[in-house]
Amino acid sequence: MKQECCKKIRLWGIIFLTSLFFAGCQAEDTSGEYEQETTQEDVQTEKSQSTDTGEIHSYTQSDIAMGTIVTSNIYTTGEDVNSEIFDVLKQVENTYISWREEDSEIARLNASAGNEQGVEISGKLEEMLQATLDISEKSSGALDPTLGKISRLWDIDGENPRVPAQEEITSLLKADGYKNVFCENQKAVLPADISIDLGAVGKGIGCDEVRSFLENHQEITGAVISVGGSILTYGAKENDSLWGVAITDPLSGGENYMGVLYLEGENYVSTSGDYEKYFEQDGVRYHHILDPKTGYPARSGLTSVTIVAKNGLLSDGLSTACFVLGLEEGMKLVETYNAEAIFIDTDQNVYATDGLQDKFELTSKETYHLQELQQ
Ligand code: ADP
Ligand code: MG
């Protein structure tokens, strides 16, 4: 059934869920074989040939935004607006969510920590915070945006990653830190020792913002934007083909894919994995997804979680939360949000929710084994 469905589709656009080591990859399959074409870490713009009708053109651009490699590919009857899409991403980062940007709303909120009056925040940031805190609540704190200080301690994606001393972690670790964030009526209050880091949902928020931009551009008939590990698919390519989203093979260090999700129209897909950002010391891998209960990299028996959800903040937040929770609790959380998921565990078992059974094709069958989910 899955095979049949696959054969019917004539043109695949394969988008790799990117990692730190993978600059972003696209491949098209017109011959039954996937061809991979990687982009470099510098800015690239590429215009493809026009389609049969001569009307829809595709334009691709890769650049750094939101601290990661972004690739934007649009199908349009109009102009190449990829640079505007990059502006949208840079704007949401600088205006709202970057704790590094002094003037961003999050930076101002963090600077106000300890001030009982709190600060005024925009309705937009309030929505982002509320949605993030809702995932924190429903995941029993597996996603905790107040982990910022502990992430800084590890500095896993920075210049000097290191294993902090247990005392350093203990001194900064708060049980259920997210419960101390007050946010209502466009006002937010943080206690003195808390700061917010929206890193676990930021790239998904970027996808949501790009979606709003596309909505105002009727001439864009299809688009696929990959912001690090979060992807937005929108509309269709020419010939109404499906979008193919390749799931990175965690064992390949992000270089290959182990399966492909075939999706129609608008989707938000995010992957969190232990191969994305990490360093090794004494044979142990320390990766960037932390367990808020311990302050150490989460060891839940999973190597990768991919979520398909109704918006980008949700797919990104859930992928991080589910990675921390592990298979059983993670799948319950996915169900709570009516999302879909693919989990890969450390024994190379692969679990897909019902809604993805006919949409996921395992390509690395020698290495990975599809397993039934226990109900
Ligand atoms: P990526 O940023 O590579 O897409 P994730 O979406 O999984 O990966 O987010 C991981 C980032 O979120 C980390 O780099 C860190 O800043 C932050 N983080 C790590 N663990 C958690 C957690 N349990 N809850 C909230 N944020 C986290
Ligand atoms: Mg995430």
C-alpha cells in the first residue's frame, strides 16, 4: 500500500532535516533514485528552470538565520522573494526571541528579572510564551524555557563546551522553573534568578512567521523552508506532487537519511536528535537537549524524534519535549496535541504514529526496524 502510494508520485522534493554538520540538502527524484545536492554554508541563490507551463518558476536561497542554515525554496508566478523570507526570519529573531540581541523583547524581559512590576510585552510574544508554557505544563516540565542558564553552562553550541561540575548545575537548577514565569495581559514577570531561552521553539516560530508572509503572497503556489531542524511545507510544487521530507539517520552524524515522509500541502515538521549538537569527552557524548530534572543531557533511550504538527512552535517544542520524555511518555504527549511522530531509539527501532503509517517510507531497512506501537 505504501509502495503503491510511492509509485504514483512522479516528482519528489526531498528536504533533509538539517543538522549542524549538514549545510542543508535537497534532492529530487525523477528516476527512482534520490540524488543529494548539498549547499555550502555561505549564501547561495539559485534559480531553477521554468516549468512546462512556463509560468511557475522556482527560486532557492540558502543563508544563515536564527543561528542555523536556512534553505528557502519557493514556487511562484511572480518574483524571487526569498530575500524577504530571510528578512522575516531575521526580524522575528531580533525583535522577539533572541536572548543575545539586547533590544529583543526576550532580552528586555530577562533583564527585568527580579523586578516585581515586570515588563510590558507585545501580544505576539505573549502568545509565543503562553504556547511554550502550555507544552511545559503538559509535558510535566520536559520542555522548560527557563533552562537558559544551564544551557549556557554547558555551552554545547558555543566556543568552549565543557562538562560543568555537579555543584554548578545544582546551584542553577530549579525544579519546575517554568512555573515561575508569569505572563498575562501583555505583561510578564520573572523572578530574579530566572531567564528565558526560546531556543527549543525558535526555529518552529520562524516557520510560523514565514507561513504568515506566504499567506500575503498569492503568487507563491508552493514553498518549502528548512530552518535547521524545522521545516515548513506549503502549497504544492508544479504537477501537484507531494513534498518529501527526509529524516536524518542519527548514526550517520547527520550525513544521510534513513527514511522519507511524504506530505501534502501545509505541514510543520521538526526533528530533535542527539547527533545535532554535541561534544565528546572520555567516550561519552554530551548533546544539547537537556533533562530539566537533572540539568544533564537527556538519556531517554531515544536518538531522534520527528514531529508533524499544526504549527511550527508546536512541532519544535514537542520534538524537544518528547526527546526528553522517551518513547512511552513522549507518545502520550503527541496524542494530547493531536500531532504525529516518528521516534527512533538507541537500538535502531523506529516507531510511527497511525497518521504517518502510509506517509513514512523506511529507506535504511538493513539498519533500522519498524516496530508497532504498544497501545
Ligand atoms: P535545535 O535547537 O537543534 O533545533 P531543539 O529544538 O531540540 O534543537 O532545541 C534545543 C535547544 O533548546 C538547546 O540548544 C537549548 O538552548 C534549549 N534546550 C535544551 N533542552 C531543553 C529543554 N529540555 N527545554 C527547553 N529548552 C531546552
Ligand atoms: Mg525543538
